Amino acid sequence: MLWAQDSDTIIFGIVIVILVFIGLATMLILFNFMRLYLQAWLTGAHVKIIHMIRMKLCNVDYGLVVKQKIALVSAGVDITTQQIEEHVLARGNIQRVTMAVIAAKKAGITLTWQSAAAIDLAGRDVYDAVRCSVNPKVIDCPDPTKGRQTLDGVCKNGIQLKARARVTVRTKLDRLVGGATEETIIARVGEGIVKAIGSAEDHSIVLANPNLISQAVLHNSLDSQTAFEIVSIDVAEIDVGQNVGANLQADQAAADLRVAQANAEKRRALAVALAQENMAKVEENRALVLQAESEIPRAIAHAIKDGKLGVMDFYNMKNLQADTQMRVAIAGSAGVGAPIATDRPEKPA
């Protein structure tokens, strides 16, 4: 009988210990979650303790989730705890998304939690996009970090103009995913400015009215298929560069001069070749003359033999040849154009 009473006492003690352990565990759990639960309940967020326990088991920062829901509900955004938890599990930046949705709500911009979460998961900074939509940002064109300081264009009169513009853009949230970025805006605006400068008849017109460039560029819908809306394009600086037309004309004149010199050298070479050819012909004819002269003595002998040429006629011919050779020798020694000396005295006037 005594043994039965001791057994009941042991069992009762074990039960008491188990109940105390369960009570302590419950109090510990309630202590960990009660502060956040009361804070959510007082702000109207209404996050259940069972949801916090589930997030704890799923290794989700339940404290961050509760705080973000409190901020969203306080800003008037209708959202459930499940939506926030899903974005955390998808490795999204819940804080940036929360700030973006709240900023859009206060600015009167339509941006749902699903859209903001999708933009964030796509790798874009949704909060920065909302800020850019509320406060338009200014883009330098061209981008100085790319190494170019000005956009260079040439007017129809050949004068080069160097321009620099500042483009004010506003983010289009509906085109943020898949839309072209700032680099596309800079490239399109730069192309439009160069085209506008090239269409001007005179550079003085552009210098007097820089807004003509802005108007011409804005009419081309440069922000289509991009993530931005162009608010304004302002020409910040425009300077006169080189006289490209004059430089091109000078280069063309130099090229024409080189062509003319080449043609003249070609004609000179042809003339030298022709002179050499004529000299060869002269030598050839001289050889023919010498060959013909070698036949003269034989012909003279036949003429004397046949009685067609007298001896005195032959000597007179020899004297004439000797006199001619002497005159040629004297002319060669005196120089070209020198008078030929003769033994005949001049007649008195």
C-alpha cells in the first residue's frame, strides 16, 4: 500500500515537471513574439503569433517582416503578411521595395506591391526608380566619364560646332523592366544634336538660337522604348571649332597638286624617253651617212674612169671639203654663235 502511494507521488512529480517545462517554453515563446505581436496589433498590422512561428521555422527574419508590414499598413498600403514573406523567401530586398511602395503611395504614383517586387527581383533598384520618377534626374550628354567632353557637328558652311547638353529625364515605371537605359538616351540625344547642327545652313544661326537644337531633338521621340521620359533638353555649352570645310579644300588642293606633279613627271619621263629615242635614230642615220660616204671614193673613181668627172673638178671638190672642215673646226673652237674668221679683208665702206 505504501509502495503504491510512492509510485503515485513519483508520477505526479513527473507530470508537474513536464507541465512546468511546457509552461516555461510557452512563456519563452510568448516573450519572444509578444512584443512584436502587440506592436503589430496596436498599429493595425495584425500579424498572428502562429505566422511568426512559421517564419522562424522557415529561417525568415520575422522581425523585419513585421516591421515592414507595420510601415506599409501605417502608410495606407493594403498588403498581407504572406506577400511580404514570399518576397523575402525569393531573396528580394524587402526594405527597398517597402520604401518604394510607400514613396509611390505618398506621391500619388500607381505602384502595386506585386509590380515593385517584380522590378526588384529583375535586378533593378525600384526605390531609386520611384525617386527618379518623383524628382527627375539630369543626364550629361555626352557622358564625361566615357572620355568625350563635347558633341562635334559640322554646319553646311563647313564650320565645326562643339556642343554639350543636359537632359532631364523621368523614370517610367511601366517600362523599367526591359526598357533601354541611360546609355541609349545619351546616344540618341547625341545623334539628334549632331544631326541638328549638320542641318543648319550657317553656324551663326545655331550660335544665336541654341534652342533650335533642343526643339529639333525633342520632336524625334528619342525616349521611345526606353525606361525614361525626356522632360527637357538644354544646350549647356556650344563653341566654335575648326573650319572643316577649309581644311577639306586645302587637303583637296594638296591632293590635286600631287596629281599634277605626278602627271608632269610622267610627261617629263616620256619626253626624256622620246629624246633618247631620237638620239638613237640620229646615230642610226649617222651610221647610214657614213656607210653612204664610204661609197663616194669608189663612185668618184668610176666617174673619173668613165670620163664623167675631170681631175680639176676632183681637186676643186677636195679643196671645198677642206675649207668646209676648217670652218667647222673654227666654229667649234670659238663657240656657238661666234663669227667665223676669214682671211678676206673687209671692203671699205
